[in-house]
Amino acid sequence: MKRAYSIRNVLDARFKTLDFDGEWLEAVGKPELGGSWMIYGAPKNGKTSLAMKLARYMTRFCRVAYDSVEEGLSLSIQNCVERTFGGEGNQRFLLLNKESVDELTERLARRSSPDVVVVDSVQFMGLHWEEYKQLKERFPHKLFIYISHVDGNLPEGRVARKIWRDADVYIRVEGFRGFPVGRYMGGEPIDVDAGLAERYWSMQK
């Protein structure tokens, strides 16, 4: 692989990006399809709902798999899918029931496998740092979005914090509102639910 690039090489390079618009463009910009993101926050603040909302939006551009490692196929996940997708039959979305790193790797190696994988959550998957790096290196054109619990204001655990530092985009969720930071511009908050967010943040004033 070529390791040294001239300015012309750099400027001529082309990357597959997701043509975001609206609130997601304002929040994230136009991201590359590859690398890793993180969504993190305290329980019952809307992490899963925001991740599901993002997953639905991304099906406009590519295939998305949501690995429900923490809850599996449960009533709460069913309710979240119903709230997010309604009754639509979205052929670009796939819910995975507690797939391990090895099972996920095997799935992604297949032809026509998902382009985006949401892992819910880092803590319940028991992901090791080396496994995280291997997934990125083996599948450089797939985007991995990791959901994490928190310890204080930071992702919980050593591996989650290393992923957070490495992530191209991270979104801290509090009070049903996501606060994004990333490498593709954007940066505007995005609501999981406008009514619930307004109620929460009006009480913080």
C-alpha cells in the first residue's frame, strides 16, 4: 500500500461519503462511510432511541444492522423499532440478536453484508481493544457505531474510552438531546424527541 502522498495525490483522493441533509447534516456534516462513531450517555436519556433514529436515516443511503447485544429481541427493542419505523417494511434494516464479535465478523465477510453496524452496547459485547482495531482494519469501508454507558461524563470502561478518543464522530446524549462532536463539521444538537427534550431542558434553567 502506498504510504507517501503528494499534495496532488491528497487532493485527488476520493472517498465514499453519506450525503446527509437537514438536521443530520447540521449535526454531523457529510461523513465518510467507514471508521467508527460513538453514542454515549446515562440510562433512560435516549441513547438507543437516537441510535435507532440514526439507523433509520442511514437506510436512505445504505444497509444497516443493529446488533442488540444488551437486550436482544425484547419488548423494549420492539417498541423502539415500532416508534422509529412505524409499520414500514424497511428492507435495508436488520436487527441482530446478541451477535458476538466472531459472529459479526463472519456476517460482514459475506457478500452484500451491511454497510453500517450499530453495536448496543460496548459493555455488554465485552469488546476488547484489539478486536475493535481488527474490525476497523478488516472492514475499512464499513461504519461501526458503538453505544456506551457512562461513568460520570465519560464512556464507561477503558475500551469504551479508547473508542471514544478514536471515533470520527461522538454524540453525548442527555435529556433526549444529542450533542455531536466530529471531524466532518456539523456540531448542532439533535433531538431524540423534541417534546421530551424541551421538557427536560426547560427544567434545567
